[in-house]
Amino acid sequence: MRRLLILGLDLDDEPIYRCFNYLIGFLKNEHELRDRKEKKHDWNLLMKLFVSTWIEILDPNNYFTKNIVDNWVNIITETFKNGYYDEKKYLKIYKEILNPEDKKCIWGLKNFYVVSLMAEKLNPEIEFYFLEYIFNSNDGIYYIYDDNLNEFPIDFKSKKASRLIYAYEILSKYSGIKSRVKNFKNWIY
């Protein structure tokens, strides 16, 4: 999907349109996804997150993603409402809202899907704390960039640099990002 979007395709183009309808069909319980189910995670829960993220990227505020988006907004809001990442609160609210299968891994917040899904969804105060959490992490954004977002690669023509730029592209959709990009801009120039 990402490659099709990079090529400039959108919902008006058949490949994206077909994929979009396939994803909507999954959320409507019309069919299962063809992916091999992982045993470590609550697969259905994760697939709903993954699918909802791509639908939201293509069609923000889509009717079929509303419940999933609202769940994650509530999880993040509760997790950061005291001004910092509260892991105990996160685990508690995650389990209360998402009701994952027993003994399955709990999904973290710093990954492509949650970060992409939450852009333009959080209130400014919670967004600030969420971004603080992401930027103060040494792990970056899982699936995209696995280092501290404030440490820039020496080699601009590297895969690592490309991944960092994509991480900032994802984060650029957050209203509070402007105050955090000065060093990134300097690195680019």
C-alpha cells in the first residue's frame, strides 16, 4: 500500500480502491485477511489496528474505523493524562478497552500503526505528552525507524536516513510537531 501511495495513487485509482474495499470488508466481518496468523499476538486485535490505520490514511474519519480510533484515543488519553507515560495505567486500560486474548503480547504505542492512526486525533495536551514519549525514546517508531529520533545519521544517502525522514513525515501530521523539528531541519539542510 505504501509503495502505491508513494507513486501518487489514491482512492480514485483501481489498485488502491480495490485494496481499500478489501480492508473495509475485513472490518465489516465479510472475510478474513489472507495473512498467516501469528500466535504471539491477539491476531484479530492487531489486524483491526493495522487495517484501520491504512483505511484512515486513505480516508480519514471513516465510519468503519471510528470504534478502533476511539479505543486508541481513549487508551492514549488515559495513559498520558498525568503528563507522562504511565505503563501500569497503559496495561490496565489496554486490557479493559481492547480485551486481548489471555497470555498474548501487549502491543506498544511507539509503532507505525498507532502513531499513524493517532495523528490529528488527540487533544493538544495529550498529543504533547505522546510526542514527548516518542521523541524521548531510544526506540524510535517500530516498523519505521529503530533509533532515537533526535539522533541523525551521518550518511544522508543511507537507508537509515531514509527511514528517519519517513518517521518525521508520519509525525508531521501532528499539530505539535513544529516545535520539535529544528534539529531535523538543520540536518536536512
